[in-house]
Amino acid sequence: MGSTVKSLNGQQHELANAAFQLRVLQQPGKQGEQFQAFAVRLQEHGLYPLKPTGTTILQVNVGKMCNQTCKHCHVDAGPDRKEIMTRDTMQQCLDALQQAPQITTVDLTGGAPEMNPDFRWFVEALSNLERQVIVRCNLTIILANKKYHDLPEFFRQHGVHVVSSLPYFQASRTDAQRGDGVFDKSIRALQMLNEVGYGKEGTGLLLDLVYNPSGAFLPGGQASLQAEFKRRLAQNYHVVFNNLFCITNLPISRYLDYLISSGNYDSYMQKLVDAFNPAAAAGVMCRNTISVGWDGYLFDCDFNQMLDLKVAPAASQHIRHFDMAALDERSIVLNQHCYGCTAGAGSSCGGETVK
């Protein structure tokens, strides 16, 4: 969506309030029946309380500012969001990483993380710590302003793993979800990344795409969708990439607003509940990931972050008090949205969790 579209926060919409979203998620369906509590479902499969398996990924949200206002954004990011991580908080992340050599990957997200004025400084510092850096790039940021045009080269220099959202291999479905003209700009940005070696065999420069459904349905099989995306993008645009990650839309923020306004909330929640897979539940990303908010608070995952569900109080709740041992002993905080990560083949920031 273009910059004229306001975020829920900018509209002062009730769904911009995390506590209100949680109340919606706890409500019974239209038939008056309560959806089974996610924690109870885990208990039935011997997975409660859900515990970490060892933290290897630090996911850092460096701000909610974005050049797009996408319809399904669970972050409610947009040009009107001013929350941004300071260099001081970034330094606290670096200090925490020096205490935790087991964390080998740092996953930078936003908003558009590149819009944070200290983004490049942070990437360089992480690279100096010899951590694998993932950047979740919305692609259009590369073309948004000339100061971003050299991002592909910057990413290449630092061996950044680029993960980019592309809802579909056709303009109509991509633009419907992300805004007019987004598909064409995304294709040009992908071509620019390919030109410096991204997605090409033998370069070691990883370029992965993210697919999430444009309606109230679960994603199809990742392997078949990946094959189709690879074929269509190569054939029509000479674009190559490494992997396609299928991510289930979680009923949070703008996607929750879409579900409610379109009358699909109950049926979608029922789909998630019915598709619960204990194997997917055993492999959820919160078991090996810590999520850091733009203000330094700690969460079990990016989705809990958007619902303001901080890590259990027994663990350190802010990056400045980072305590890896306490965090690895914590019980993961759960709510009804967690059904999204455990439906079907599972869903994580790296796609399906059940191979």
C-alpha cells in the first residue's frame, strides 16, 4: 500500500492496542464455542510447558518505520511509524552476543530495517562479531531512494543472507497485498541482487523469498510452490533465488483486522485449530530464537512481540540484563495465535518446520 495509507496505530484503531487484540483472540466463535486453549492442546501431546531447545538465533526488530503499508502486516509498520532502535540498544545487543557464542545468527527485521539510520553500522558490527546476518528486505526499499540503491553491493560485501517477501509471481496478487507497483519494483530489486551474485550457484550469497497467502487460507506445500516460483520468475524475468519460505498468516494486527472485516475470523481460526500438528509444535521457532523489540525488550518470537507478550518474568526481560542461562530455562509464553505456527507443515521465519 502506498504511503498515504495509515497504519492502524496512525488511525488510532482499537486493533492497534495489543491488549485488545488478545481479548479478541480469547473470545468464543460465532457458535458460542470456545476454541481450545493452545496450552491445553500442547499438554495433550506432552509439550507443555514449552521449553527452549537452545538459542541459536537473535531476531532484532530495528524499528517499525517502513516505506510500505502492506495489508497483512503483523507489525503494523508504515511510513507513519516512528519507533526506531537507537544505537545504544544496538550496542546492548552486541554486548549480549559477546556473552552468547551459541547465538550464531542475527536476523534483522522491521519495518524496513534499512531505514534505521544506524542499520549499516549495526550490520558491520555484527559482521565483525562473525555472526551470520539475515536481513528481511521488502525489496522496494532498494529503489525507494538513491541512498538505498547500493544496498545489494553492501549486502554482498558483508555476506548478508537476504530474505525478501514476494507474495506471488504475478503482479496482480502481489500489488493487491503490498500496494500498486510493488511487484515491478520488487522484480527490479531482485534483478539488482542477482547482478551482484545473489541467488546464483557458487557465490554463497543466499537470496530467499517469502510467500504468505493473500486471503483467509493456509499456504500450499512449500516444495511445489518453490518449484513454480523458480520456473515462473526465471522464465518471465530472468530472476533466480535459493529457497521459498511459506509462512502462515497469524491473526495479529492488520491481518486480524482483515479477518474480522471480511467475516473470515471464525472460519480461519477453526482452520488453524483443525490443522494443529504436534510435529510442527515440537519444531516451533520460539524454541531456538529470542526476539528483541526496537526498545530492547525481549520476547519469545516476533509475533509475541507485536502482542506485547514479553518473555516470562523469571528470565531477563530486557537486552541490557541479558542472561542466556535464565532465558534457556524459561517457559515460552503462549496464546491462541500460536496455532498459526503449528498448523499443517508448520510455519516459522524460515518457512515450514516439518520436512
